[in-house]
Amino acid sequence: MEGMAVLAWASAGALTAAGAVLALVYGAVFAGGPATAARSAVKTGSVLALALAGVAAGAPGLVVAGLALGAAGDFFLSRPGTRAFLAGMAAFAAGHLAYGAAFLAAAGPPLGAAPLLPALILVALALSTEVWLAPRTGALRWPVRGYVAVITLMALAALALPAPRWPALLGALLFLVSDLLLALDLFVLPDGRLKRAIGRALWAAYWSGQALILWGMMPPAAP
């Protein structure tokens, strides 16, 4: 049994490393580029590898589901068109709900309470999007509003995680930061050097956040 556990964790580590290589390739070569099959494959594969790592190491099913939905969202967002964008947003929203449920389950009974000040900051940040984001989203205003509410709930659930799960909390916050940067990239910033830099920064925050959520939510008894 011990040998099987070591093999499972070695497989998870190798898959995570493969995902990291794909993430680096995407950030260096494809970020901000045109929609191509290669771009979609690299972007999707970088997070799909994390989902497979979660399966290999016995991560909670909700976390694996969140990663798989994230990979689907990456595929859709890498394709052109409003329909693909909305499909990607829906996939990520479902992934956030899966993560939120996993975080609340890990908080255990009795349910851990989110620290008040960070929770208030998250709520204030969500409400602020009505000023700087919603007026710029046009026909996407209500889908974007719904997405903001869902990711805020996910982050609030992460605040309730017990201290040993701090990597997952950091990952959830990095995911939130990446979506904040994505909103700036898509709806606020004009084309230019800053927009390109933001695009690479949001990708680094996003993929790192996904990886930290995975490894922060691994079973405590695992080596």
C-alpha cells in the first residue's frame, strides 16, 4: 500500500510539472496571441494536467471537478466569439462553486468563520465593480455581475479554511487577482504595452492559483 501511495504521489508530481511546463510555454509564446489550435491545446492542457494530478493523488472530487471545469473554461476562452466567452465564464463559475463547496467541507463541522476584515474587503471589492467594470461590459453586464458574485463567494469560503490549508487560501486569492486583471485586460485597458504585461501577469496568477488550490486541498494524511 505504501508503495502504491508513493507511486500515486510521484505521478501527481510529474503531472503537475508537465502542467507547469505547458503554463510556461503558454505565457512565453501564446499569451495575448491569436486563437489557434496550438494555443488552445497548450492553455487547456496546463490545467487539465493539474486535474489529472488530483485524480492520481486522491484529491477531493470537488477540487478535481473545479480543475476540470477550469480546463474547459480555458479552452472556451481561448476560442474567438461571444458564445465561447460566455461558455468559458459559465465553466469557471461552476468551477468556483465546486471549489467553494470543497472549502466549506474542509472547514468542517463546526463551520469555520471567515475573518471579518478580509471578508469585508472582498465584499467591498465586489461592490466596486459596479463603478469601474459593469458600465464597460455592455451586453455582458449581467453575466459579468453573476460571475463576480460567484467568485466572491468562492473566495469568502476559502477564508474559512483551517490554517494548514493556507496554500489553498493563497491559491483562491490568486485566482481572484487573476480575474481582476482579466477584467482590466478585457474591458478597461486600451491596447498597448501595459495590456500585454497584464495579460502575462494574470496568467501567472491564474495557473499558480489553480496549482496551489490543488496541493493545498490534498488529503492531510498523504505524504
